[in-house]
Amino acid sequence: MDQSRGSDSRPKGPWWYRVPPVAVVVITYAVTGVVIFTVVSESAMAWAGGGLALGLLAAFVQGAARAAYDERHR
């Protein structure tokens, strides 16, 4: 068998590096929205706004972690 296909000399990186930023925002948005809705407030504005804010913050943190990883493994 030829194993040269698909082999890459670079490491693929940790699992969080391969997760798309949109998935990070959506997952964080959903989890935060559920927590705010059940614990804090049943207002749609509260869980939607809080979920979106934390989702975007999570995407920002993931981007910063990707940049740091790229810098270390360049």
C-alpha cells in the first residue's frame, strides 16, 4: 500500500484547532442561552444577548489560541 497519500509533514494540531469558529460560536451560544434561560431570566433578550456575547468571546479566545499555537509551531 502506498502510504504517501494524505501524509503531511506538519502536525495537525490539537482538537480545538480543527473546530470551525462558527461551531464554537453556535455551541457556546446554545449552552449559554439554556443556562441563562433556566437559571437567570426567561427573557428572550437576556438569553439571546448573553449567548451571543459569550459565543463571540469564545471565538475570539479560540482565534488567539490558534495564533499562539501557530507562532510556537512555525
